[in-house]
Amino acid sequence: MDRSAFLKELKATFPNLREAVNAQQGLLCFELGELREFTQQAISHGERETVAQAFALVTRFYTQAKPKLQNMIDVCFVEDLEFDKRQRWAWELLPDVLQSLYTAFHGKAGSSSSRHG
């Protein structure tokens, strides 16, 4: 799967992100950043269904993507997610493959209140 298939499905799944994603002028890292920010807000607001949908979309594309898209998902989405102790539920929703990417970067499971600490 490639970037265009990913963006098409992203916009179909989350139509309210269409404008923000389109504003990134084709820069995949920023497009993924819009999804990450949207997902982070959903985590902060306890929106389990939205978080689950975002994680499922990203996981499906990560597992089927070419290495370049996989790397971008890892660097621009997974590594910048934040989980605090009150959001353990969100960490538990994160599929194992994405948890592995997160812990490979952060050196620990997602339960601290700081992103890189």
C-alpha cells in the first residue's frame, strides 16, 4: 500500500481531517502529524472509538506498506504519541506492532506523562 491509498482511506474514515491534511501540500510527515494530533486529542478526551479507528487504520497500512511509508508512520505518528497513567486504556488499544515501535523509540511502554522522558 502506498501514500495515496493511505490518504484516501484516512479522508474517508475521518472526513473532518480532509482540509487539514490537504493543507499540508503533499508532505506525508505533516499529513501523518495531522492524524497524530487528531488521535492525541481523542485520547485526551477519552474518545475510545475514535482512537481505536485511528489505530486500526494506521496498523493496517503499516503492516501492508512499503518500507518508506512504514518509516513515516513510525517517525511521524507512533513516536510522537503521548500516554499518561490516566490514559492506560489508549495504550492498551494500541496494537502490538505499534507498541513495539513506540517502545523501541522510547525505551518503555507508553505510560509516562512526558513524551521523551
